[in-house]
Amino acid sequence: MIYKHTKTLDTSKDFILPCKKNDVDGIKHLLTIENPDFDGSFSTYQLLYGKNGNRIYLLGLGEEKEASKLEETFRKLAFETQKYWNKTIQVYAEDLSEEHIKKSVIGLEMAQYQIGEFKSKKEKEDKKTVSFSSPKSINKVLEEGLYTGETINKIKALVDAPPNIKTPEYLGDWAKKSASEANYKCTVLKHAELKKQGFEAVLSVGKGSVNKPVVIITEYTPKKTKKVDIALVGKGITFDSGGLSIKPSTNLHYMKSDMGGAAVVLGVVELVAKLKLDINIVGIVCSAENAVDAESYRPGDVINSYSGKTIEIIDTDAEGRLVLADGLSYAVKHIKPEYLIDLATLTGSVVRTLGYEAAGMFTHNQDMASTMSNIGYKVHERVWQLPMFEEYKSDLHSDIADLRNFSGKPLTGATNAAQFLESFTEDHKNWMHLDIAGVSFGSSPYAKMKSASGYGIQLITEFVKEKASK
Ligand code: BES
Ligand code: ZN
Ligand code: ZN
């Protein structure tokens, strides 16, 4: 879609007319009938025809508290009706705030996502133009909304992609292409380099697959100083079979989405570069396929890691924490960022705890926790803090190695995983772990099967914006 700004609305042509809940009076001057059977409830719409036979879509914005998810109402309208639109449609944006306009563009752009990328016959839609009428100058927000929506769609396509195509190397190629398009640096460490540098935990997880592991390092550093403000580390398991501790086959195909954390990291660095934010940011993606093979690492193995700490493998399905351990160690040793955030579809435990409504948040830094929590409410990508009490730590004790990767108990799984990661952060003061297993992939009204949600792009980009120089 193309997004444009016009000063005034042409009421003789098609337009979308946003309306707050129970505020039909506020838009009365643009209506063609007295009573439109519409009350402005969130994510509802009503088609009226204007004097020229032009379409007027009344669009419900709902109550103020629903503004955080405003993209949803625009997304639904476009998803269901855009096939009837003319080449240009207008949005009456005079009463919309900048934040509302940005969210509207994100929603309209999200409706352009084509989930059937691998169908032999693809639906082809012409690019349409959406023209926002407002007396204010809004080109910057339109651009920000477009870039955000585009990046969300790109990372959704990655998460939804099949695991035979989306190999670790494919993620590396994706990052390189993005880096050259959005003007940032990207290095892909392949197998030989990982061996040389000692990414032992990443290598162990990837041992059972012909699709060899990679570590991707993306860097957007526009500032004069070399100091890195934020490092993001993402779990990039392109398929999680569980390894020799194999998973049951029900819903196993959904484990193609086990690189949701990596997708957020790749997407955020791309978006931050496109928005040209004044911040130094580095993304680290540790990517491997957790496969079953004679070469696979085993339960009982003791493996090494980038940090030099040895790990006893109790369960090869607890592989995400292993690849992240190396990513975090690399970040604290070489990047030394001010803020260190990792994102991962890490545990089934967090899904059982928080369901599909919030990511599990783990940190010892309460300032960071409250900043992230507030942003989560603002953009409707919520987080909920879970404990990291000292007492839980004994669960990671191993008799024969420095620590083990699973307690063997069906308790506090998300916390155990977070505390395992913590052992590789060198007590970094501004470290946060987000377990996005429940929110990154799931059911939606836009597909029959589970699919990628795009969760995390707005949350982390807003956090980065908050830390960027104004
Ligand atoms: N990739 C899974 C976690 C997951 C579960 C993501 C559901 C998305 C939806 C992870 O690698 C895993 O298998 N975790 C195990 C750990 C256990 C063996 C210690 C889990 O949570 O059951
Ligand atoms: Zn697993
Ligand atoms: Zn996994």
C-alpha cells in the first residue's frame, strides 16, 4: 500500500470514517443518513453509500483503553473489504492523534500480509493508495507506520516459513539482504568460524542436522561513540524436534516457529536502521536446527560453551537456553552493551502460566521492568514479570558439570530457563529475558491454522526509541 497525506477530505469519493464508541454525533456532518445502525464499538464497521454512490466505511475505534490495539480495527476492515476498494481510499484523520494514525497504517499494512506464499497460484492484488486527510503534517508518522507494518509482515513471513526452506543459513541470507537494503552491517559466522571461536553450545544443539548452525551478528551503529547502547539476542531454532528427547508428534509442525525470538531481533535492527534512530544497536541470532540423528547430542552428554562453563544435558529439548547461553556470553564479552535483552520461544511453562496474552519477563532491574511493562500496555504487546528467587537456583545444580540444562521437575520451568540464562550474563546489571513462547505464534481471525503474530517488533522498537537520543 502507498500512504499519502491530503489536507482535506473529498466527500464525493470513497473514505473510511473512524468513530469513537458512542460518538456518532461527532461524525454526523459526514453522514448521509440520520441513524446508521452503528455505535463505534471496537473493530466493528458499517458500510454506507454517499451521494455519489461512493463508499463510506464507518469504523469503530471503541473506547480510549482500546487505542493500544487500534491496528486491529483497521486490519480487520482492510482484510475483509479491500477487494472492493477503488485504487485510492481516503481516511478521515482529522480527529486522529499521531499515535492513532501510526497504528492505523500498521493495521492497514498488516492486512497486506499474504500467508499463502507457498501456494502454486498466488492471489495478486494491485497496490492501492490510502490517503489520510488531516490539516496537520503527518508524513513522518505515515512513514513510521509503513516501515513498522512492513517489518512486522517480513518477520511473520519468516516465522511462518517451512523449516525445510528456513534453515539457519537462510536466516543468515535474510539478514545479509536486509542489511544491504537498510544500510547496516551484518556478519554471518558459519560452522568453521563457530568452531574456531568456541560456540560449543550452539554447535552441540546443531550436531544432528545437515543444516549447520550459524550465528548472525547485525550492527546498526550511527553514533560517533563506539559504545553499544542495546544488544538483542534471539533464539533461532529453525525446527525443534526436541532432539533425542523427542517431542510428541501432535502439533510438532508448529515447532518451525521456534525462531520467533530471532525474527524479532532481525526485525528490530532492520526497523531501527530504517527509522534512522540515533542509537547503537547490535542483534545476535544463534540459529540451529534441533534434529534427531546418530550425530545428535544426547541426554547425559556434558558439553562446553562459549563462556567455558560446562553443561550437563538432561533433556535435549531444552536447547534454546543452550544456544542463547553462547549468544549472551558473546554479547557480554565483546559487545559490552548498556542494555542486554534476549527474546526466545523458550518454554511450554510460560504458555501454561500466561497463556497467549503476555510474554514472561525476567530481570533484576526494576526500572527496566517498569519501562518495558508500560510500553507493553501502550502498544498492546504486554509483558508480565515472573520471579527469579535465589532459592530456585539449586534446580540447576549438576554433580558432574558446572550446571545442568533442566531440573527434571515439572515445576517453575520458565524461571529455571531464565536462571540458566542468567548464569551466562556475568551479572549484567541491565539484562532482561523475554519468554515469548505463548505470544509469538498462535490462533488469529486471519488464518485457519496457527500462524505468526508479529509480537515484539513494536514492543522492542519502542524501548529502543525511548533509549535513543532525541
Ligand atoms: N521450543 C520449546 C518451547 C515452546 C513450547 C515454544 C511451546 C513454543 C511453544 C523449547 O525448546 C522446549 O522444548 N522447552 C521444554 C523444556 C523442557 C524440556 C525443560 C518445555 O518447555 O517443555
Ligand atoms: Zn525444545
Ligand atoms: Zn525450542
